[in-house]
Amino acid sequence: MYTLSDKICAMLGEKGVTAKKFFQLLSSLNDLDELPDVIADNKRLESLFGDSYVSVCKALKDCEQVRLFSDMERNGVEVITWFSDKYPSKLRDIDEPPYVLFCKGNVSLLNKDGIAVVGTRKISSYGRRVAADFTRLLADDFVIVSGLAYGVDSVAHEVTLQEQGETVAVLGSGILNIYPSANEGLAKRIVDNGGLVVSEYGLRAQPLAYRFPHRNRLVAGLAKGLLVCQAPLKSGTNSTVELALQQGKDIFVVPGEIYDSGFSGSNNLIKSMQGACVTTPRDIIDYYGLDNRLNDSKTVQLNFQEQRIVDALSLGGKTFDQLVVETSLQPSELNFLLANLELRSIIARLPGNTYRLYGGIE
């Protein structure tokens, strides 16, 4: 199943050899398969590998890749390398493409159209609603890509699973060392429900700080576009946006309240990038020409009371008190119906106890 080159790539990844060093190595050899024969007492390769040289030499000499692949097999890990047919073409042209990907789950998702859903770990209730509502609709048409972190990432993965969609979690740690550990259960559910967890780092690599901004090039690289749900001014999300722009990806940003510092980064991105602002998932669906999805078998059925609310909102947003007057519904009944419509992404609740239509219905 695996070639010698695949096994060497996996072993180098396990030893922490960076993508930059790998491609320098590859350019210096006629064939990667010759590495075990030429590495010993090779000053040029010793200089290239640096601190990893001794451990790489020992691994090649002791055939450590045999033990590595046994470990992967026991833990259900598949490896995709630069030389694999399954390697995602969308990653080949990014800066410092990964030469090895350790995977658990459905590897075919690497080659499907994705939307990266990203944002702060310190998510607000509004940011949570944004991430959930946008993901709920986008998961019908795209693989949802994120980083398994707290906050926006977790919401994106969770909602995709609820919608029986497909999601990819890109780690900044080893695939057998899930970080944060509180999301181990989420990672398992992703795999069990047809999703994918992937990392370019060794099986049990530690979640070192520098690895997270580095892995973000893969979050961006696996997606057609990047959706920023909530980001403060100083945020790792901004580096992901920069990487996505370098890769020529589409950027979508949901605005936030101007007095909320948790959205200062989001609003600043909107000011600096023409056309980035989106206020409904339909903006993204329309951008990619997927309008026909709105007329599929998921057409929403409304009861009489719900239709009265939708009719009242058809000409624009209304406050709760205005809806009480226009629908003639009791406040308690209206409150229940609004909550149900919001959960179904038919209406959106805005600051000031105001409601408007969006999602799920024409």
C-alpha cells in the first residue's frame, strides 16, 4: 500500500522535519528512496537536518518506520504524502505545502470543495449565533473546515455534525494528542460520522504555540473561501486571512457591533477589503451560484401562526413589540414561535430584540 518514499515521509514527519527542510532535501537528491543509503556521515545533510540529524539517522538505520506504521495501523491512522495519489491538489501550490498528512477518517474530503469557518476562541453569544447559523446552511454545499479550537471552531464542527454534514478538523498537534483535550470527544464524533481529522505533525506531537499559525495555511488551503465569524483586532484569525489572501482564496466577514472589541478585527477587515462583508449565508451561496439549493427538498413548511410572523417580516425587520401588534399573537406564544423559527434559520434575531428574515425560505 505504501511506497518507500511514503514511509520515509511519515518517518520524517514523526521526527519533526519541517516542510521547508523536506523540500530542500528533496531538491538535493535524485530520489527520496536513496536517503537511507546516503545520509550516514553526510555533512551536507547533517547541516540541513540540524538537531534532527542524529534521530533521523537512527530511525532509518533501525527501520523505525516499521514500528511507526504498526502504531498508525493500531490507531486507525492513514498517511498521505507528497507522492500519494490522494494528496489534495489544492495544497500543492501553497507556500510550504505539507509533505505528509496524518489522517483519521474520510480522506476523500481533502479533495472536496470546502469553506473554512474561523474566528476567536473567546466567542460571544452573537458570534456563536453567527457561526451556527452560517454553518447550518453552508454545510449543505461545502465541507466545513476548521481547527478544532474552542469558540468558533468548535461551533462550526458541532453544527456540521448536527446537520449531518461533512467537516475537516486541522490540528496544530499530533493526531493522537488532540488539543484541546476537552475536544477529544468532538474529534472522535467527527471521525465516527464521516468527517476527517488531519495533522502534518508527528502522531503525538505537542501543541506548541508556533504550530497553530503554521497549520492555518492548511485551513485556508483546503477551502475555496474563508468565513470570519468573530475576530478581535489582535487575533490568530487575522494571520489565517493573510494566508488565505496569499493563496487567492475568497474572504467573507460577518460584521459585529462597533463598540464590541471582540469584533474590532472583523470590522477592520470589512473596512480594508471591498466586498468581504456578508450578513447572511445566502450572500455566500449566491456568490458561488448555488441558488438552486434553495429550491431543493428542504423547502420549509410553515404553520398558520408562523406564516403570520414571516409575512410581518417580509418588508423588513421588526421589534418584538411591533410583531405582537402586527400578528395579534400573545407575547408568550410569539416568543415560542420566534425561538422555533430562529432555530430553523428562517429568521435572525438582531440586537435590540429585533427580528428579520433570512435562510431557509424565499
